[in-house]
Amino acid sequence: MSIEVKESDIQIPVADAILKGNLRIPPNARGLVLFIHGSGSSRFSSRNRHVAELLNQAGFATLLFDLLTDDENKIDLITRQYRFDIELLSQRSIAAVEYMKTSPDVSELPLGLFGASTGAAAALFAAQALPDLISAVVSRGGRPDLAQAALPYVQAPVLLIVGGHDYEVLELNRMAQNLAAGECELTVIPGATHLFEEADTLDLAADAAKEWFIHKLIA
């Protein structure tokens, strides 16, 4: 059953840039999930938009936003210099969380992060930095191993979702799980590769994320 979702384009001021975002708020929203993109992705990511729509149907507001400016993205497409700049991505993720906590429409909602690829590392650093604001984290096909310094200090419950055929990333996620001191679970989606392009695998990942946010973000 489809629901009427309030959608708006917003601008998020950070220290050195203005980031573009797309905010979707369903009726009687019970939580807010920020999508932290990585590896050259953006707020237009078809995979993350698919996950966001499922979360909207489950009663969560979602924010998909660009971690890079248009000029930075043009450079990154050639040099790839920004997508692995975890410090920059983390600081901008932190700034986005703090900004959304001043937004009247969603400021009172419990907040979670959904990180993909290198964005998962940025999400974990943000969770470490803002333990009072971030209540749950999900990583899909992420690189939490790039947040080794943060993992032992993350208080929010973390779910790592990895494709069963994404062998290298799966091992990196297992390593990251061992470094986490707080609650950290690993869900393996059978038959999925890194981008979850196989039939039904993205839906299985989205369902796992939805259940995590239902039980950890709003419980």
C-alpha cells in the first residue's frame, strides 16, 4: 500500500560547502534515517533510493544527500580523491546530523544512519562523535574496516549487511565486527555481490535494514 510522503529538496550548510539533499517524511514518522553515500555515489543512487522508499513505507523519514559539492564530484570522477577521504566524509556526515537536529519537521525523531561503501566508515565515525544523537547504524556493502579507530567506541547498535559473494568485503566486515566493542551484527545476503544486483538481494538487504531500525531505532 502506497502512502503520501512529503518530499522536499533541502540545502545543508557545512563548514566549507553547501550540500544538496532530498528529504522525505511519511505521515506520523517515527524515526529519521540519513543515507551516507560513498565511492562516487550521490543522493540519486537508485539502490539507496529503493531502500529509502521501503523505509518510508515503514514509517521512517529519510534524507539522501550529497557528501560532495558538484565541483568536488567532477574532480572525484576523474581522480577518485574524495571518495576515500574518510575524514572529510565523516565531518560532513556529522554536520548533516547536527543540522537535521535543528530542522523543526524532524528534530524530535530518533536518528539512524545508513552507510554504503566508504560512506559506512563515515557513518561509524559520526556515530562515535555524536553518541547522544545517533541511535542506530546500518552498513550495506560497506567498508567499516576504514573506521577501525572508531569501532571500539561506537555506542549505537550496528548492523553490517554484506553479499555472500562479495568475498573480500565480507572478510573486511568480519574483521570490523571483531573490533567493535558494542552491539554489532553481521547479516550475509546469499548470492549477492557487492552492488546487490542479483534478483531479490537488494530487497533482502533493505528488509534487514528496516527490521534493524524498527528494533534498534524506535524500540
